[in-house]
Amino acid sequence: MFLSVFELFKIGIGPSSSHTVGPMVAAARFLSLLGKRGADDVARISVSLHGSLAFTGKGHGTDRAVVLGLIGEKPDRVDPDAVDGLLDEVARAKRIAPPGLPSMSFDPQHDIVFDYGDPLPAHSNGMKVFAYAEDGTVLVEETYYSIGGGFVKTAAELDEVGEDESPLTHEAKVPYPFSTAGEMLAMGRDAELSIAEMKRANELSRGSGADLDAGLDRIWSAMLGCMTRGLGSGGQLPGGLRVKRRAADIHAKLEGEAGHNRPFEHTVMDWLSVYAMAVNEENAAGGRVVTAPTNGAAGVLPAVIRYYLDHCPEAKAEGVRTFLLAAAAIGGIIKHNASISGAEVGCQGEVGSASAMAAAGLAAALGGTNEQIENAAEIALEHHLGMTCDPVGGLVQVPCIERNALGAVKAVTAASLALRGDGSHFVPLDSCIETMRQTGLDMSEKYKETSKGGLAVSIVEC
């Protein structure tokens, strides 16, 4: 099994990898389909959103993402500051003219349908895209599923996946093709290599060392850029809940207290929290963000990396690459054997997975053994089991922003506990991942990113 670090950590825009990045990618794929077929006879395009994409699509910007995708924008290239202008122009013209294709009728108010009926059969994040002739005949139709972390599959592609396979991972000729944590530890013992070293060797089967290092540095640079913007931005977040951005204010207070002779020992948790909150406030505002492994959980890893660099005496820049490689190894195992989609398994699959990845990355960067790294990931994931995805108002704000802060704190705690042991522990990471999968199957749909249960219905919107 192989999932590249660059497939796991993707640069995009907020607020959601499954509800924003995924639908944008799906719309772009439909344009590619039209390009191969020819679109001279296409007069109009329409899109229907199903399941979680319908129930929380407005709050997650799914309709906006669809429009951006249909005019040819890409998640990693679109300018967040230009988005409103692009959307306003389509709304005014009621037409789209994607690059290389003819102009087609498309009125977002009528041609994007939020279908609140039963979800499509293969996944709770489903959408259909249609191309019509002038007389209304359907010329082309395709069904897409946004399966978490910005990954998109057609219905046919999901049908091709075997019963014991994951739609998120694939076979590749790599030297260490571990698909479980048990296999990873065994391969590491046999090869006498660390988890990061094995992951690096796998990545090098697809590219050069220079490209790999440059790519890893680019990922961290994007994470840090997002955090920096969040730490410097105030005001209210969009969406109607009137949620105040707090990271900049908290950060200013922490910097002001930095010279105090007797700071509280627990202040380090405030630094961790503000780093994570800054990222997720920026995500909620539709800024540029890195899936880690999702947008909704994007703050955990950057916060823990920043903690490593700023608060760990032995930290070094090379440690960030080790961190990302080890975290990606754990993330790939979780994606292969369970899910990172809140619409599938709740927030245990988003913030829980991010916390496990960050715990593993920190333990690796601090020189932990493979067994300690696996233990750190297990501790972090275990203590997110059962966590629901219940965003208030369908927005990636409450409780999502603070939830990232606590996920970062748990990650550091898990890494610290693991590093004080010898790596032996009672519950294997593989068992914990399987428990998360089973818990997700048992979890009521109203707690899986539909905003039909939990905090989403317990809080009166004022």
C-alpha cells in the first residue's frame, strides 16, 4: 500500500477538504470529461449535491467551490482574495466559459440543487454533474464522491475497489509497502530503519531527494503562512454565527507575558492552542490551508510542528521533514484501514487522525523509536474515539476551531507519554484504527457532518 505524502498533505482553500476542495476537484474533472468528449453541443450545466454535501454544503462553501471548479480554478492555485469577485461575475452573467470549452449557461441560484433526500449509495458526500443540450436532453452525466481529505472518486471508480481495499490508497512498487502498523514495525526491524526513513525511501521511488525535500519544505511553508495570517487577523468569521477571531488577541497577550519571570508552566498549552486556532480561523475564513489530513483538522499538525521548533531545545529544521514523513506514514495507514472523513466516521476520523499523526511526527522528530512512535499515535487516537462531527450552523467554526487546539495538546501529551516508555503498550495502533472504523459504522448519521445532532441542534443561533 502506498499513499504519497503529497497526496495526503495538499495545499487548497478553506473551509473544508471534503466539502470545498473535493467538489472543486470534481467539477474540474467534469470539465476534463467534457473536453475529451467535445462540448460544442452543450448548452447548460447543472449540479446536484447529496447527503452531507447538501446538509452542510452552504456552511462549508460547497456551492461556491462548485462554481470555482466549473470556471477552471484549482484549489492549490486559486487566489482566496479573488474568490468573491469570480463568484459575483458568474452570478451576474449566469454563464461559464471554462478554459478550452465553449460558453455554457449556468445560474448558480437554479443550477446548483441541494438535495436533502437520501444520500447517494456509495458515500455520504455525493454529487452529480449534468451537461444538457439546447432541448434539455442530458448529454453527459457523472457521479462523484468526495471521500475525505480532498480525494474524489467517481461512482465507477469506487465500484472497482475490492471489498478489502481502500479507495484512498493504491499499490505501487515501493521498498516498504506496509499497510498496517504491525507491518510497518516489522519492516522497520528487519531493515533497521526508522519509520521516516522507510517513508522517505518509498517517496524516492517516485522522485528525487531534492524534489522530495523541496516539496516537504513547501508544505511546511504553506502551513506556517496560514498560521501567520491567522495570528495577525482579527474581526468576525463569515457565515452568520458572528464568531470572533481570537487567535491574534491571545497571541498578543502571550507575547506580552513572555518576559515575565514566573510564567505558568501550563502556558505552553496556550501557545499550542493559539497556533492551532490561528490555522483553523484562517480555514474558516476561506484562506489558503493544507489538508492535514483534512481542512477541518488542519490546525493540529502545524501547531505541533511550531511547538517543536519554538519550545523543544533540540529542534532543528531537518526535524520538520522527519515529522511530516512519520506523520504521513501513520496517516496513510489510517486512511487505508478506516477513514479520515467526518461524514463517514465523525470527527474522530478528522481531529483524531490529525492528533495521532502529529503525535507520531513529534515523537519521530524527538528521536523516538519506531515502537514509541506507534505508541504515541495510538494514545492520541484512542482518546478521540467516539468524537462526533456536529458543526453548529454547518460551519467549520464551532466546535471545530477549539477542537483543533485540544487535538494538538493531546498530540504533545501522547508523544511525551510514549517517549517516557519503551514502546510496549496494551492496545496496538491497528486495533485502535479498527475500533475507530467500527465506531464510525455504529455512529448515528446525525452525528456525522450533517448538523442534525449534537451541538449543532443544542445551541440556539442568535
